[in-house]
Amino acid sequence: MQTNLSNQALSLPRAKEAEDILRTCVHCGFCNATCPTYQLLGNELDGPRGRIYLIKQMLEGEPVSDKTQLHLDRCLTCRNCETTCPSGVKYHSLLDIGRDMLDRSVERPLAQRVMRSGLRKVIPRPRAFGAMLKAGQLLRGALPSTIADKIPHNVISAGTRPPVRHERRMLILEGCAQRSLSPNTNAATARVLDRLGVSIEAVSEAGCCGAVDYHLDAQNAGLDRARRNIDAWWPKIAAGAEGIIQTASGCGAFVKEYGHLLRDDPAYAEKARRVSELACDIGEALARLPIESLSVKPDKRVAFHCPCTLQHAQKLGGSIEGLLTRLGFTLTGVPDAHLCCGSAGTYAFTQPELSRKLRDNKLDALESGKPDVIATANIGCQTHLGGAGRTAVRHWIEIVDEAIA
């Protein structure tokens, strides 16, 4: 695709990156075939190719408006289009660049600004989020369904974590919202790894991965959170920690981007690169260990929902299904497993109607094989799908932990 960036666009820190991505696109349209929002809306501007054109026009100096913002906001950033694209277009990076430039040009309505600021202030802060969650559980009946659906009815408390006792050690991202919504997930991870001779070292100073800020009009704030996490992990990395586990694939996808996003920061570029190298989904960590030594006795039929951040961003589609099969679980078929469930970080709050349609479609697919439980690998998907009040949704590592004799 030919480009002619404006002087304003050329002054952007990521101008060359944007131009390179645009020139990679051959506007073939294959991406629209797997884009969830294009499938629902049928509008060229609500598919990747149309959004690329909108960003291109903006970077070339053409006028933009709230309509431009609407079409970019409707993107889930599921990255399904990247899996489909025969030219290897790094769409999500171009979208980040375009959204950042657009937010500087078009002011959002007050209601949107308040909501986005509120989400940024609450979700990344575990204490604030935990307090809001407890209040929401008490006031559930008085809340709008878009919020009430996100509040789990049953939160499984964290079981005992084993002490650090093995020579092999890994770090874990404790996360933010997951600490309150599913506190047993990381505890189950620690127990399973302990049985395989690996200890988990918690680093309390590491907090939110930064994705919430980064994708809600505050990219610099998101990168500052990345730097804080790098600082928190670095002493343990220097001492020999062999990996940094993420049990939320959305966080994992973002941590693996630290090296790219901070590549021009002289103080953090090398450390960020190393952190991204060490970052691994819990499924990646277990795949390198002798999991057949675990005495697992599965008693449930499982439908696995592979989050977009696992299959399209981290390119780990099929990996968890393979692990569960190796452990003896019976997996039910899931039609259109490549499509997004509609969670997409805070998308369920910012685009509730589209999000709910995608959720219901995904649940119909997941339940088509009559599973006993739905397993997933991301807290956002888990909460979003579970909010429908249909089949129970759990993190897959908890299901494995409970099945170990």
C-alpha cells in the first residue's frame, strides 16, 4: 500500500513503524473473513481493512471525527486478522499508533472519558478493585446488567500455596483483577508446579501488567507500569529465576510485548527484552515438564475456550488442548473456536451490545458438545462467559489441580 504521511504523522515516535506496516498491507480483504465485528455488522469500516484505511487517511493528514473513533473503538484487538493475513501485517501495532494519534485529535464525550478514567483507576489496583467487587456483590440487584453480569456469584478462595522449596524457581505475575475474581488460579498453579519440582516465587511489588492503561487512552501510563514490573522482577531474574509465568493470557500477551514497546528506552530496552524472553503462559511452562508423572483422574467433559490473546497474540492455539488431552481429559468440540468471546479487556464495558452478542454466540458454540464445564486461560474471558449464568467457567489449571489424586 502506497503511503504519504503528513508532517504531523512523521513527527510521531512510531512513524516509521506505522509506514512499514501500511506498506505491508496489500488490501486483499482476507482479514474481514475472520473479523468478529465485520461478521456482525457487515460494514467495511468495522473490519481490519477498513480500519487500516481510516488510520492511513489520518496519518496522511485527512480530517478525522468521532465516527473515525467509533470504528476504531469497535475493534476488539483480537488479532484474528493477523492469524489470517497472508502478508503478515502487524495490525495491532498500527491500531495502537492510530488510536493514540486519534485520541490527541478528537476529544471523547464526557461520559466516555469518565468511564474510561474510572476503569483505569479501579481495575489495575487490587485493593480498590476488591473493595468495589464486594460492594457490587452486595448491590448486585440495583446495578445495570452490563455491570452485574461481570460480578461472579461464587468466588473460589485460594487454597494453600506450597512453600518455596525447590532449586528450580519461577516468578509469577499476580495480576490485578484476577486476585479478587479468581484468587485460586495462581494458587493452583503453584501447587501443580510444586508437584513437578518447581517453586513459585511471588514478587509483591509487581502489579498490573499495564494493558488496561495502555488500551484505554493512556499508553504512557501503561508503559510506566511495565517499567515498574521490570524493576520488581529484575533482582529475581538476576538471581536465576528461569521464567515469568502468566496465568491470564491477556497479561501474557502484553508482557511479551514489553521488549518491543520499550525498545527505544535506553534505560529499559535490554531489561524489557529479557523480561519478554522469560515471559511464558502457564501452558508453555507445563509443556516443558514431565506432566505425565502427575496422577490425574479427570471426571468432567471439558470444552476449552482458547482466548484470542493465547491463540492469535501468543500463537499458542491448540497448546492447552494438547496438554489436557495428554492428562486424560475428554474435550468436546468447539465450532468456530477462532472467534472472540467479546470480553477483550474492557470491551464489555465500552461496547456492551456487541460484546454480549459475541458472548452468546461463543457460549452456543462451547455448549454444543454438552460439556460439564468450560475451561479457559484468561480471567477476562472467564468472567465474561461466566456472567451469562449458563455452564460453569473455570481456569483450566484449577480443573487440573482438582483432578490430581
